[in-house]
Amino acid sequence: MKKKLKVIFLIFLVFFLLALSLGISSLLREQQDQSPEKSEASATNTVVVCPASDPNNDCDFDGADYPNDNGKAIQLAIDSAENGSIVLIKQGEYRRSNFEVSSYINDDDPNTRYEKTFLHIKQKQLNIKAEDDTILSGNTSNPMSAIIIKQNSNIEISNLKIIGFKKDADNPEECRYNQENPCSWGDGIYVSGESIVDLYNMELSENNRGIVITQESTTKMYNNQITKNRARGATIGTDSSGSIINNIFYRNGHQGFDCSKNARCVVKNNISLNNKEVGIIAKGEENFVELKYNLSYGNESGDWNDFLTKDDLTAWGNKSLDPQFINETDFHLKLNSPAIDAGDPDSKYNDLDGTRNDMGIYGGQFGRCPRGQCKLESKCYEQGTVFSEGRICWEEEIKQPRDEAGCTQVEGCWDSSVDRCFFSGTTRSDDKICQNSVWIDGTVTPTITQTSTPQAGDLQKPTVYSYLTTTYEETQKVSGSKQEETGIIVDDELVVDINGASSWSHVFSLDNLGLNTFLIKSRNQDLEESSPLTLEIKRCVLADMNCEDQRVDISDLSLFIKSIKSNCKGGLHLGDLNQDGSCDVSDFELFKEEYLKYN
């Protein structure tokens, strides 16, 4: 009996311990599932800054002296924030009438230089986030730098615009070592003292220098717009290192990007354009850990270092071509841009829409692509643009107000009041044919031409748009207008001289099937040339009725039969393959011959 009781007890004990262990493990799993969120919530504190007093906003600090010195509120927020906190800067413009004093090297060094600065960050670990259109504005009457970060700080800054920070007009060295009367070098962001700084989606413009990383510091720069600064756009030096990914360096007074003084730099997917000195440069080849998939073009002292050969640059995916921005303030890429799908092909660099990385600020996982659209194809900016699906950008579309994605208020960037089609050559039940994205009766003239009048003054690009023209013929005439004192050059051949008429035309010979590309430029009397405009002309296969896939298939047969039934006469018609003015049995023989080639 006792043995039976012992066995029963042991069985009970085993089940009890098993149930207890399962309960404990379940509880632990539940705690583990919850603990990261709880830990983050307890460790992360958010400090909110507003540009002015606002009862509708819950602000920890605000610009009570707005608009004279509301930037002081940001400094107070940074000083008060605990390490690990988020400092959220609400939308608005922030200015300083006074300045902070930051030591330039080391507080305890007798040779320390002192700097006037908008924000001074020392021994901090913070995430500084700005809402859209949040600006730190320089003070022309009291020049200063924008942000100085030093002494083992670990800072992330995103979405902030830093504009107009200049150095003092007189020689800064005269007062650089005077703590009571410091000067300003005028940097957008200056980082020193073994600090770590990550910069995302920033805009730094019209400062003395854009970004300086030095004294064994480390940085990540992703998707920053660094433009029109008086000296360098961005520089990494003095034993520092950085990953420079998907940035734009444009019209800076010295180099676009400079890796020097024992720095180590990974440089990928960037565009450096029209800087006064070299576009992307290093002190020596050893400074570049990687230099891949960048575009550098139109820089006055060269696009790359002399020690980099053309073969090396090409092998590493680098290019020296016009990136074809929309304009000087809109850095979206035009449809034919060589920077589209040209960044690092590794999927970790893919655009938000899942396609290969686009060079520049709208590419990659940190690219600010409105609604996830990284390509221009969803945006109608320039009349005459032909999108990949066959749509054309119309003038009335451009005149309507556009939202942040570049679209008008009608769905898909289209004016729904106009009856439009997508693919030239397709037909519908009432026998109308798609021509230039509009349904028309009966006939098709498969060409598109577009002209405009340039503004007077500076040398202008030729006055045809960069678009895809389709034709069934062996030649294509393109016309436009020009200024009185310019000539038109096609593929380096002058086709209209400077003293020619204000209008011009040129017949392009298409000797081969497929896509023919022509570069058209204008030249003034001083022989200065504009940047080239790309004109692409696609000659379709003879019987490819929809001029879509460079082959003849059943969809083309359907279109051809409709054309034959209409017994077309007069003018160029879709089914008149031999162009004798009518659709007849001779056209059928040509179509059959073409069809058998592909089927």
C-alpha cells in the first residue's frame, strides 16, 4: 500500500513540476515579449521644442522671444535632455540673436580655439528629429556656426535644414583664441573629439562649409542635400571615418566631398555636380575603403582624383554623366536619367519601391520618396515627358497645383475630363485608335514633336524636350526654335549656325531598327556649349502595329485586320505598310512576311 502511495505521489509530483515549469516558461516568454517595448518606453524620453509659444502644442521648450532668439529653446532642450532621449523640433524657422561659445579642440588645452555657434553639443547621446520644413537660419549680422558636436558625443540628426551660416567677414584668426570674443568659421555641422554623428535627410546650403568630421570621429551620412556652400560641401579628415551614401553635393565653392588626412571613407550612390573644385576627392587611394556607384559630373577642377583611372571608375560602377535633375532646386531625376537604377545593386540599398538603388537623395531605404514613389514616372513636371506605360505629361496638368508627390488633384496625375489612352496604336470597339495618348478617328501619324521658346539671356539648352519619339519611317524630322546668337549642334555636328533663323529643323536618319539616341546642344558666339539634351527616336518594326514590343504578334494582327477592313486611303495609316496611300493585298503580303519572322 505504501509503495502504491509512493508511486502515486511521485507521479503527482512529476506532473506538478511539469505544469509548474510550463507555467514559468510561459510567463518568461510573455515577459520577454513585453520587455523590449517596456524597456524602450522607460528608457526613451522625448523633449519637444516649438518655434513659438503655442497653447495647442504640448511643448517642453518654446521660443518665447520669437522671432528674435527662438533657437535658444533648442539649446535648452539639448542641455536638459537625458542621454538616450529624443529631441523633437517642431516645424518652423529658428534663429539666434546671440550665440553659444564652443571650444574648438579641448577645453583644457591652452591653445584651444573658441567658436561662436547656434547649438553646442558636448558629451551627449541624443536623437534629434526635426519635422518637415524645420530650418536653422544663419544670422548675417552676427555670424556663427550652426552645430558643433564634440567630446565623445553620440548624436543622430534627421530632417533638419541648416541654411546661411557664414564665417566672420574679418580674419577669424585674430580672435579665434579669445573666449570672450570668439569668431565664427561658419560650418553647418562640425564634429570632433571621437564623436559619432549620423545624419539623415538633411539639407545644408549657403554655409561656409557644409559638414566637417574630424579628430577620430565617425559618421554615417545618408540622403543629405549639400548645396551652394562657400567652401567644401562635406569633408572627413584627421583619422576619422564615415559611410557616405546617397547624398547630393551641388554647386559648392570647393570640393563636393573630400576624404583626407588619414580618413577612411565608404562612398556609394552619391551625385556630385557642378562644384568649383573636384567633385569627389581623397588625399590618396587608400582613403577610399570603397568608391562605388557614384556619379560625378561638370565639376570645374575635375570629377575624380587623377590617380583613379577611367577603367577603375567604370569597373566600380562610377559615372561621369549629367544626372538630369528636374531643375536647380528639385533633385528628382528625369525619366531618362543615367542615375536611375544605377546605385549599388545589393538589395540592402534598394529604393523604397523595391527596385535597384537610384543615385542621389531619393534613392535607398532612407530616401524620402513621397508615397514610396522613387521614380519620376509618377510625377508630371515637364510637358512632353513620355512615361514608361505610354502616358504623356500634358500642359494643363502642370498648371494645376501639385501635391508633395508631384501629382495634380486628379487621380494618377491625369485630367479625367480628357478621354486618354495609354498605348499608341491600340484600338477600341468604335474603331478609334490611340494616338499620342488621345483616341482619334481612323489614322495614325506615329510621331511626336515638341517645341518651346527659351528665355532670353543665358545660353539655353536646345528647345526640344527630352522624350521618346516613335516612328515607322527611316527618317524623323525634329524642329524647334532658338535664340538669335546661338547655333544648334547634333552629335557634335553644327546643323544650324549662329546667324541662322530663329526656328530650326533637322532630319534624323534612322539606319537601324531599335532605339536611336541623339545629343543636341546649343552654342553661343563664344563657342560655349550648353549641356546636351537627349533625344531618343524609336523606329518600330514594320508590322508592329502597336509599336510596343519590337515584334509582330496576334495583337498586331487584330489591329492590321481592322485597318484593312477600313480600306484606308490618303495619308499615312497604321495598316498602309508600303505607304502607297491605301490598305490592300500588297500590305497583307508585307504583314504576312513580317509575322512569319516572329512566329
